[in-house]
Amino acid sequence: MNSKRSIVITGGAGFIGSHVVRLFVNKYPDYNIINLDKLTYAGNLANLKDIEDKPNYKFVKMDICDFEAFYQLMQDEKVDGIIHLAAESHVDRSIKDPFTFARTNVMGTLSLLQAAKLYWESLPEKYEGKRFYHISTDEVYGALEMNHPEGIEPPFKTVASSEGHKAYGDEFFYETTKYNPHSPYSASKASSDHFVRAYHDTYGMPTIVTNCSNNYGPYQFPEKLIPLFINNIRHGKALPVYGKGENVRDWLFVEDHARAIDVIFHQGKTAETYNIGGFNEWKNIDLIKVMIKTVDRLLGNPEGHSLKLITYVTDRLGHDARYAIDSTKLQKELGWEPSLQFEEGIEKTVRWYLDHQDWMDNITSGDYEKYYEDMYKGR
């Protein structure tokens, strides 16, 4: 690829996007990095205060569904790379409002693809040196069974592809796993994945798709479990746990995901899919107890002080039992692996939120809190 590049990162004011933008702006001073974000509720330019004055950084407020505007941007900025993270991503919101998820995640992705196709095909070199990188989720694969006996910790299965990996079942999501989405959110992401692959197969567009497990870390909007619970523990508010808290997720520190995106964008093979995971499965209730222990310790509370805040609520509709990514392909082919153990990552994350209480307080408005009171009411 060329050393001089013009790259659009969609959703760059969001949680994962802001970490990717920061990494690319700091690591590649010769690149022109364009952060494209609509600045909906989860987009926050305060996430990027530290790099907003960098000469190779530009912010553009735009809806990814605005085809004409994005097509003009492609021409004006001579864009040769797109890293597409912009998406509606909260399952509960998708259950309440599936139309917004279909519009943004499906039609928005299609808008970007078509604009990129028209612009790149108009160039003398066409697709040479171009790349459309689409970031997706492990939720498109559906759910995995938990086939270890309940109440026994361990047994765990050790996976050969990652030494010491604790797993709650014998099956994992691979790049070849059949899609089987169960929520409006995952259905919308699955559809967008299919469109990206179709543009390669039909038009020859150089695309890549990655499917990642749950991310955590600084700057995550507090509708998601970890920042929500850190904030609630801080304020002595209830910690609403779906069902019995037995659902299992694979967790990855967000900066490790950003590093993976960097490696895949530059070294990944066109038309390939790469799974990105932390080999780090946790039951929700166990994760919550680790957070409680960590937050209480850092706040100077007695150990176990906030356990009383756990409140079990009616389970989410269509709540998948277990997700577990196998990222062996990425490790073996491109040399990426997670840099942090979960205990290190959660300590770093909790410290960040406690040290940036102004950031959290500016986001958690009365309207936001009322939204979640209504959401959990009756569940």
C-alpha cells in the first residue's frame, strides 16, 4: 500500500472508533485521518480532546446514510481507505426500535459501499491500493451452548489455540461459523456483513470483515455493562442483572481491538474474515463481582460492600447464552494477540472511570437515567 493515505474512520467519536482514530493519528503522521461521525447519543468529541489539534486529523459531522454527502467527501479527500465502525450497537435499544438499527447498520453500510465503488471505479488505478474494512460483531453467529455442569468452577476446557483459556463449552465461533443472528441488532449487522462481502464478489471491491467479541475500556458509553455498573457502584445504585447472570461473554480490552484493526487494515488479505477475541470468557455475574471488588477497593469501601446492590431482573428477550470467539487465525496469520489479562484490563478500566468522573457525569444526564429506569422497570 502507498505510504501517503487518506482514510475515513466512521463512528470515530464513539467508544471503539475513538481508540482507532487516536491510534492511527498518532502512529501514522503521514496519513490523513478523517473522523466521520453523526454525533448521536453515543458519539462524543470529548473522547478525542488529546488529538483534535493534530495536523493529520479532521472531523466531519455526517450521517453515513447520506450517500451524496459521503460520495462528495470521497472525491474531495481522495479517500483510499475506509474503516467502518459506525453502528447502532445496543441490543436493548434494537429490541425497542429495530427500524433505526436497520437504517443505520444496513442502509448506512450500503451507502458507504456504493459511494466507495463509484469513486474508486472512476480512478485510473480503480481498486488498486484501496480497502474497505468493515467491523462487525460475534453476535451474528448466534449463540453457543454451555455444556459444563452448573455450579462447578472449574471444569474448564483448555483450548489449544490459546494456552490456559478458560471456556464454558466445547464450541467456539470460527470465521466459517454459519450466521444465526437472534436479535434485531445482530440481524442488522449480519445483513451489513453480507452486503460488504457481496460488493467484493460482485464488483471486486477490496473488502475485509472482522467479527469481534465484547469490548471494554475507557470512553465506553455508559449504557454498556461495565461503565454502567462502575458508575452505579460509585453512586450506590442498583446493579440490574438479567436472569441469574449466567450468560457468558468473551471480553477484549478496547486498545487491543484497535491494535488488531491496525494490523488487519495494513496486513490482512482482501476478502478475508478475521475473528478478534480475548480468549477471556466470563459469566456476567462473575464479571460483576470482580468489578464490585475492584471498585470498592479503589473507593476505600470494605470488601463486599456493594454486593447488596445486585438486583436480578427479568431476562432480556432472546438473550443468547454464550459467545466465544476463536481468534487463532488472526494470531497465526498476522501475529496479533491480546496484550492484557482481564484482571489487568479491568483494573485499568475502573481506575480510568473513577479518575474521569467529570466525563461520566457530563454524559449521565437525567434523561439518560430515566431511559434506563424505564427500561428495567417490570423486567
